[in-house]
Amino acid sequence: MIEQVLLNLMTNAAQAMKNQEGEKRIEITSSMKGNDILIGVADSGPGVPVALRKKYLNPFSRRKRRSQGSV
């Protein structure tokens, strides 16, 4: 499941930066803190709009609209 989460984050970042001018960067980092593994994901995209930040990590919210004809 972690692999799917990382893939989703990278895909979303790439889509958000698609039409962006200049540098496009996606950075994945990992480290250990005691017995915990910390994973960080950062990109040079425009960021999450302020109005959506509280909902962003809610697994039941939809932030993208499906285009017509999508299944």
C-alpha cells in the first residue's frame, strides 16, 4: 500500500507540474527515527490550494473532476 501511495503522490505532482515553466522536481526521501521509517515527498509544483488543505489527506474526498467520457 505504501508503494501505491507514493505512486499516487508522484503522479499527482507530475500532473500538477505538467504546464509549469522552469524546473520540475519530485523528491522522495526516507530516514529512520527509532523504529519508525519516515518518508517525505516534495515537488516544485504550485501546492495545494488553501481551501483544500484540510481535506487533502481525507481518503474519502475527491479533488479531481473526471472528464466527460471517463469511466
